[in-house]
Amino acid sequence: MASADNIEKAETAQSDIASYNAKEAPYGNLTALAQAAATDHALTTLQAIRLYWRAFFWCLFMCMGALLWGYDSQVSGGLLSVPAFRRDFGGLIGGDPSNTNNYVLAASWQSAFNSVSSVGGTFGALSLGYISDKFGRRGAVAFACCISVVAIFIQFFTPPHKNGMLLAGKLINGFALGMYVSSAGSYCAEVSPLALRGITTASVNLWIDLGQFMSNGVIRGTGNRVDAYAYRLPFALQWIFPAILLAGLPFAPESPWWLVRKGRTDDARKTIQRLAGPTIDANLQLRQIQETIVLEEQYATTSRFIDCFRGSNLRRTTIAMMVFVLQQGAGVVFVLGFSTYFFELAGFADNNAFNLGVGVTAIGVVGNLLTFYTVNKFGRRFIFNWSMAACTVVLLLIGFLSISSAQGPRWAVAAFTIIYNFIYQTGIGPLGYVIFAEVSSAKLRSKTVGLGIWTNSLCAMVVNIVVPYLVNPDEANLGGYVGFIFGGIAFAGTIWAWYYIPETKNRTVDELDVLFEREVPARHFGTYKIHEHDE
């Protein structure tokens, strides 16, 4: 039945295309695709921003939910340093009960508190495929906002020592966070013109960094309070962003790709005109979407999760998942999660070490902004591979420097922590979100993107549980030696990336479909001439 429906939709799209082909140009069956591709390739980044400023704005707006992903990940570790939080959810380890510094949160609860959002995120990411295809990209974000509001309510009103209730709130919120990040990547890839696609998809990571930066600042401002609002205020501030999203969603344009798939051709045309303005040939862009859908229907007639692992889509799904495996394998949790620890080893006081940690996050924001220029200048493959290699070198240097207990090498480790963050946030950090959104087919994008975020959440959960046991003095006590472990993993990842990460810069959706169907090697994606090989 599903196959019959898809065939009927394909036939309808074919009919619609035929109605627009009154002025047939000499491109054969690729008339609209070739014309639209030529138009897309002709635009520079600045020209695209001026022309498509509405699309650029709405992409940034829809990425706002990713800020909560970063905020939540950072606030979890930050609250563990707040004495009032340890008093209300931990236990007394001796000394004066009135002294909040004498309370500690059990290691098992710390692990659960740090990783439970990732557990929820895995389910939220996987659910996006159904919810987004059923209710649209806007509908998925609205659903995530409603879930998030309820989850924040649970966290805010959790009474002291009701740890289970607090974890339930974070688990539910994690579900919404997984949907936020997944839907942001899908929306940006479908709404942005070719020249802006790299920038808008990279902005997902920028919002995550801004969330982390904001979280550090909030903890810094409220952490010294002695009442419950020391940790309730950081929870409450999260309400701001679902409220902003819910207020703006009625005015946000829906993805024209989703509208076409639902047979709402007129609405799709109006959306294209609204995103780009009256100077754009909306009919040509509409035909490009329709013909790409028809092209993908020839490759696969269904769009189920199992189809992500069939034919050329298996390669695309593997890349979308592996970019996040490589992010975690490159040791981002180890280096950035323990940056304050390394600063303390370098001799900084606790307060100054925390301030330096905030500074490291700010440097990450600067690195993300720099990516807005480099992603189109140098391409996805070059930046991703270069940053993987650079992170490998830094991790190994941290390991070697940790052999010595002298103060000089400790200072060097602290400095390499800052350098690592800049490299990561100008490379594999934002580029992961660019690549995983671009390599997926339009037909399976919401599902492929969901699988990517599912992988991200799963890997983050595992690493957040394992790394403390490797670093902490009362466990393996490896300290900076963990750099050797992640350096080895990152080295293997660098080799994998060289052979499998493709160059998606300046490639339209239909061009990528053809490249993957023809099994073009990843290192040839940027130079492969599609029409020359057609002759």
C-alpha cells in the first residue's frame, strides 16, 4: 500500500513537472535540475545572504533549540560544583552539617546526572523521522518545545533529595533536545540555498557553543547562593527559549521539500517566494525540488528507517553517523570536560580555573564564527580531515606532557587545552553538523539526521560515563595520559575520514544523489564532472 502511494506521488510530481516544461531547454530530463544548479553555483556567499536573508534568518531561528542542548550538557557538570545543589541532592561526608562544602553527590548519581539527557536524546532523535514527516519541520520543533517546557517544570520544582524526580525531568528534556538538534539540521539543509547551506548547518554547533557559554555564565552568577535558587534559576532560564520558539513558529516558513512531498505545491511555491523574495524564479526552484524527488523515487520507492541501510543510502547513513563517532573519538569530552582540572594542575586557583574554563568556551564561539567563512572557502572535506589530524597531534602532546610532573609541562597542557578547543570548534565540531545534514538524501533526511544525532547521544553517554573513571584520582588515575587513548582513536579516525568523508561543497541535492549512486570515491567528489560522464 505504501509503495502504491509513493508511486502515485511520483506520477503526480512527474505530471506537475511536465506542466512547467513549456520552455524546454536542451538538458534532456535534467532541465530544471541543470538550470537550478547553474543558478545556485553562480551565487557567492554574500550575494546569497543579501538575496536569501529571510531564509538565513529563519534557519538561525530554528537552530535556537540547539542552544538548549549545549546549555543542558554544560549545566549538568556545572551544578556539581554548586554547594547548595550538593547539599540538597547529595550526602554529608563529615564535618559541620551547616557547611555546604561538606556535602558530595555520589559517583553513581553524578554519572546518571551527566548522561541521562543523552539517553533521552537518543529516543528524541529517532522519533524525529516519524514526527517530522508526519507534522512537518515546524511541527516537530513545536512538539519538542512542549516536551521541553514540561521537563523544565519537573526539574525546577523537584524537592530536595528527590533525585529520581530530577533525573526523570532531565531524561524527558533530553528527548526534546534530541529533536531540537535533529530538526535544526534538517530544516537548514532544506531551506538554505547552496551557498548558505554550509553556514546554516554549521550554526547548529554555534548555538550549542553559545548554550555552553551561557550555562557557564549562569552558574557563575547563581552558584554562590545558599538557597535552592542556586540551582533552580539555571533550570528556570531554559524556559526562555521554548517560549521564543513557540512565539515565532507560527510565522516561520515550512520546508518547501516537505510541502511538495505532501502534495501542497502552491504552498511550496509561496514559501519559496517568501524565503527568497520576488526576484527569484520560484517555479524553477519548485521544479528542482520536484525533479529531485522524482529522481530519488527511481532509486527507492519507500522511506523507512530500514531504507537508510540499503543501497547507496547505507554509505550516506554511515558517514552521517561516523562524523559524530569521530567527534567523540577525538576526545572532546576528555579535553574540554576536564579543562578546569588541567587549569588547576597548572596552579590556578579554583575560581580562576573556572573563569578560564568560561574563556575556553568563548574561544569556541569565535572558532565557530570563523567557520562561517572557511566552510565555503576551503570545503568540508579539507577542514574536517585537517582538524582531525590536528586534534590527534594535540591529544598525543597532552599525553607526553603529562609524563612530567614539573610545572612547565602542566602549563603547556593547559595551553594545549585552549588550542584544542579552537581547532575542534573551527573543524570537526561544526563540520560534523554540516556533513551529516548534506550527505543524507532529501527523501530520508529526517531519518538519517535522526540516526546521526542518535549516534551522537549514544557516544556522548558512553564517553561521559567512561572518562571520569579513567581520569579521577580514586579510579584509574590516568590524568593526562588519557590523551594517548584518545590520540590513538583519533589517529584511526583520521585515516577513516581520508577515505570516506566526501566533499559536499557546491553540490546540489540531486548532484549528491548521482555521486552516491555512481559510487564515486569520497576523495573525488569535489572534482567529479557529472555531465562529462553522462556523455
